[in-house]
Amino acid sequence: VVITAKAGDCTATCSLTVISKATPELPDTTDVPITGIKLDRSEAELSEGESLTLVATITPDNATDKSISWSSSDESIATVVNGAVTALKKGEVVITAKAGEFIASCSIRVKAKEILVESITLDKTEAELTEGETLTLVAMVSPENATDKSIVWSSSDERIATVADGLVSTLKAGEAIITAQCGSLSATCRIIVKAKPDALESVEMNAGIRAIYSLQGLKLGSCEEDFDRLPEGLYIINGNKLVKKIAR
């Protein structure tokens, strides 16, 4: 278009180009539906008080509504908020994530909180035995409600003494260290094994028995007749001679 302006003998013109008005681009309002949802794990194990974050993935990535609803099958065992799971007490629970009509779940097993052993002690730290004798050591683990109170027993020299569940059996003269171990903690007892004293095979009738004692010093009799009634074993006669009674 040419615009002309005239005044007397003078004129002026202006050329204008008119273009059509652009049609604005409208946004795409078509909904993209969800086709699935999955979690980064299907099962997990926690201890009381521990937490875990589950990650949910929705497909397709450009789904219109990607909101997720989280739930727990038993909130007394574990709760969930936006995927963050908190274990409360021992038990099993299923955590569910729902998006649209699709769901994904994770099974959570909650264990009792582990209580660690703080100390272990033995009722004896040293003992003296004679070859062939036995001794039972008692181990005490603290606290009493520790999760794992199992004890492993061992001997520093099983040729001298062995141990099974705290029962020490002596084999020959020497020393051995008995160890009770619970987790990373341990307690020990020093075992001193004395050789069994030699014994005479019998007592002569004229040995002059005036007193009969056990090896522990208990008086058992005072004459040969008393000695004859004793079972086979080691005894102290007259307080100074060790003899062996032969069964008749």
C-alpha cells in the first residue's frame, strides 16, 4: 500500500506492507497416561530404629501425573513417608507405592536391634589340678540381654589340657591357658597341671596303719580293716606315704 500526502505542488508518499496476524501456538493439552511403576528394590532387611529410602520410577518419563501414594501394611512395624521407611519394631511389613492404577511393593524384614557384648569374665583366673582331674569354668557375659552370647572355648596346649563348653580335662603335667571368647572379647584362666604322684601297689599288713586320709585331707579310717573296705584309689597312710588300694 502507498500512502500519498499532497500540499500545493508538493507530494509525499509512504509504502506500507501489511502482513497477516500470526496465529499463536496453543499448548498440547493431551494427557500422557502412566504405564507402570517400579521400586529400586523388592525386599530389604533393617534393624529396629534404622531407616531406608525407596526410589520409585514411573514410566513413561513424560507422564502427565507422576504423583505417588505410599503406604505400609503395618505402621506399628515400619512407617513410610515419600519413600523414606523407618523401622520401629521386629516383624515383617510390605511397603507399597501407587501411581494411578499401578503399584509396586517392597517386603521389609525388621530385626530386633543388636545389643553388643560389653564384657566377658570367668569365675576363675587360675587353677591347679592333678593329671586326670577336671574343672568346670563358668563364663559370664554382660549385658545379660546381649544379642549373641555364644562362647568359643580353646586351650593353648591341648596336650596338657582340653576344654569343651567350659569343662577342662587335664592330660599331663604342664601349663595351659584356657580362653573363652565371645565376639571380639575374651577371658582367660591359667591351668597348672601337676603330675600324678607315684603310688605303692599295696600296703603290707605290718605297715602300721594309724590313720587313712583322702588326697584332700579327709580322714577315712584308722586301721587296716578300714583300708580294706575302701574302693580302689589314692590315699595318704599315716599322713606321709601315698599308696594305692588294690581291690581284693
